[in-house]
Amino acid sequence: MNALNKWLVCLDLTKMDELLVGYVSFLAKILKPKEVQFVHIIETNNFNADILELFEDVNSIEDLQERLKDHFEDLIDDLFEVEGVKTKFFIEKGTATNRILALMKTWPYDLLVLGKKNSYIGEGVAARKLVKYVPASILMVPETARYTMDHVTVPVDFSEQSARATNLAFQLADKQPDRITLQHIYEPPKEFFPYMPGEKEKKQAHDNAIKAAAEFIRDYKINEDVDVELTLFREERMSDEIYNLCNQKKSDLIVVGYRARKNLIASLKDNLPERMSGYGFGIPLLIVKNPKTTLNLYESLIDAQ
């Protein structure tokens, strides 16, 4: 069952918009959301000559809004081709990250879609802030995204949230296990660090990972034919290990579960999906959240503003 029914798509008035609207249309044909809303946020501090050069006879915010509305509505009409899905375009003014967070209160979306390129909202600190605080799932679409879903990589830690991500991956891959790879990155027991573990310790860690994978598949009733890749964590970053596997499998999408922390202080700590949001995978990254377990941090942030 699809829990991603209300999508918010951020457009930024660049060439990236065409790919983003097209990719959202492609994905909506698979997931069948109920409504997709497109937003462009005018950063009022940036209303300058660069903006004026894009449109003739624009000399005020009001004029700009009218021209932008016509531009984006034409773009959406041309590229979003999914029957039965309600669409809407609107404009917001202010700081992009703050407005995206605030919109959750007036229109609680299930999925936030961002373009992923340099100098855009989906990069660096801004992306990690959104991943940390927005309770909705987040999809980051790079400029090199393909309109295909032949293979999906799912990094898993064998948690309930990993099971949610796996179930969504099966939905995206038309329930075909041969189109999905679950990747678990395991480490030898911590007591062996900072010393290099020997072969015996590595084998024990691998055997433990095999057992945990089997329990994960059994407990969450996952198709037993799915490919499970167990990766020994070395000196590279975990994102590097995921990137290497995606290249090998020629993956079209990464789906990873966001594991909510038990308390506010723990939630503020860094975690893998947040680090992945700033990594240049070159393929779309879908971070799956459970709003019920991620609302507390969002509400704390909004109440403080």
C-alpha cells in the first residue's frame, strides 16, 4: 500500500525543472499519488538583475509572480502526464528551507522532491537540514537521473524502517526481487578497534550478518528471492560502499530508511541518510521516513520559530 499520497515538488527556475517535472511524472505513474503540488520559492533578497533578465517587462514582485505562474503552469501541463492525479502550482516568498518546513503545517505532504545539483536547495547544509527536520520522506533527483526503474539498491540495517524502505522498493520494482539488491554494511565487533581485526573476527562478523539478514527477511515477510549483498566496512565512507555497489548493479534509484531516534538529543546526531543527502551518487536518492516517529523534532523546531 502506497503511503506517499501528497507530494511537494520544489522548482527553482533553472533547466533542472524540466527533468524534475518529467521524473515526478514518471514516478507518479508507478506510485499513483493522490495529489502533487509544485512550488517555487522567491528568495526576496535575490530579486535583482539576474531575475529581471529572465523576463521582459518585470519590475516588481507582483509582476514576477504572474509571469512565473504562467511559466510553471505551462511547464507542468506539458511534462506531467498522469491521469487521475490532482496537480497545483503556487508561489511562496522567503527563505527556501524555512518555507519548505512551514508548508508542512498548512499542507502536510508525504514526500518532498528536490533537485540535486550545485548551488541548489538540495545540496550541502540545506539538504541535511531538511532531511533532519522534515518529517516527510524526501526524494533527491540529480541532473543525471534516468526515467527507468530496472534496478533499486536498498541499504538496510535490519530495522523496521529498513523494512518500510524495502517494501517501497518492491512497489517501485513491480514486486520483482531480481530488480532489487539489499545492501547491509557490517563491521567486526567494536572491541577489536582501533586494531585491525583478524580473519577469524571478520568471519564471525560475516556469519552474524548472514544470520541477521535471514531473520530480517523472515520477520518482515520479505520475498526470499531478493538479493542481499553483505559488505565489510573498510576505511571508506559508508556512502562510498553504497556508491560502489550502485555502479556494479547499474542502479536507477537508492531507497534508504530513516531511523528516528528515541529522543531529541539523539535525533540531533548525524546519521547515514543525512550524510547520503550530500553525496554525489548521480542517481536519485529516496529517504523513507515514518512521520509518526519523526514529527517530534519537526514540531520542536517550528514551535521555536
